[in-house]
Amino acid sequence: MKKHRAALAAALTAALALALTACGSDDASGPAGGSGAPTALSHIHGVGSSAGKLYVATHEGVYTPAADGSPALVGERKDDFMGFTVTPQGAFLASGHPAPGTGGPSNLGLIASADKGASWTTRSLGGEVDFHSLDTAPDGTVYGYDSTNGRLRVSRDGVAWQDRAELKALDIAVAPGTPGTVLATTEEGVVRSTDDGRTFAEPLSKQLVAYVSWGAPDALFGIDPSGVLLRSADAGATWSRVSVLPGGAPQALTALDARRVLAATQDGVYESADGGRTFTRRMAVTSGGDGH
């Protein structure tokens, strides 16, 4: 058990290191389109859904599945979308870096799309911040892990931001039913804040988790660094094993509700309709190692 935990800790530490170094690199990617063969996308950073349609944020733009399951680019921007989320109100929020050769500041700050990724506008912090993880509360409050400065930041309107705790995290999740409760995944374990991110307590348990997403107040999902899908009914204090994700190393996770779960791994993006017990591949890709 100690050796297994040490291996998982090493994997999570590597993922955290990659989160700080992978952004901004000029990895080559193959053409996106309907060839039927997996398309090369160097990293997947986030997954979401709007009106039943899958959206995948990557190092080379936002994609959705074509008719044959291969990635089709949404809009024209091929920026490095590091952070990505779909708000309860249906807006797309993202962060990251502009595509090579497009000019502009190296950090996008918070950008938003009101047309499902076809076009984007800068909301705030352009040139200042690269959010590696974004999540929203039911009231629309935006939470972002500012990787540039190593801290959590919170905004009620996506424009004015408040600084919160400093920490080294890979992913964050905001509780849907408990205002002010935020989780962050770290190399020591999942840490929890109950004061809107101002402070985080010691790790909740010995369980290491790479990515977390809340589908319902009693349905918190997590993926450990080896690809095991976990579920917690008590906000991360204890976890139960659900299944093993297909396709290799995990890269992103979004729980749409207590039953519908989206997960990205090295060979594609998968969807579950039964709480993570079984998955169907929605989009086929070939990609690099860990996400972020």
C-alpha cells in the first residue's frame, strides 16, 4: 500500500510540474477533421457540455466531435485553453495563452464566449493571469486557480477579483450546495476550504486525487493519478472506487450531474450515463501525457 501511494504521489507531483511547464510550448498537432482516425492533440485541459453537445478545451483550441467521432475545431482560435468551464448560465469561460504567431499578451486572463466557443472576448486580467483551473458556483461566482501567482482567486462578475489562499494545486471544485466550500487537489491530498478559499485545512484523507468535479451535493467525483474513478458523498472526506477509466492517463474531469460524467484520457474523451460505472468514447484523439 505504501509503495502504491508513493507511485501515485509521484504521478501527481509530475502532473503538477507539467501544469507549470506544459503551457506555452509549441507542440505540433495533426489536422483536425473527419478522417475517422484519432487526431493528435498534445494536451486536453478541460471538458464540458452545452445543450447535449461535448466541448473539449485543448492546447490547440476548443473542439467538438465530428460525425465520425474525430475532433472538429470550434471557431477559428487555436489558443492554448488551459482553464475551461461552462457556467450554469451557459457561458463558456477559459484562460491560457494565445496561439503561436497570433500576437497579444502571453496570458489571456479570463476570456468568455456567449456563442459556444465560436468567438471570445477578454473579460479581465488580460496579460496578467493564466488560470489553469476554473469553476463556478450556482450563483455564477467564478473561482480560478491562478497558476501565474500560485493562488486561488474569486470574482462575482468575472471582472473584479479578490485574492484568496496561496497554494500549489492541479484542480479545483466548488461545492454546488454549500456556499463557500472549495476543494483543491495537491500532491499531499485533497484540501478543503469552508471560508470561500481564504484558508485551506490539512488534507481530508490519504486518498490522492488529480482531478475533481462536483455533480451534485452528495456526488463528488475524482480521478486518481493512475486513472481510477472515485466518488465521495461527504465532500472528499472518504472515497469509494467506481471504475477504472479507459484510455490511459487522466487529463480532465467534469461531472454534469450525479450520473453523467465526462473524462478525458490519452486516447479520447469518454462519457458515462451511469455514475461512472461504464464509459463510451465520444471523441477519439491521440495526445501527450497528463493533462495541464
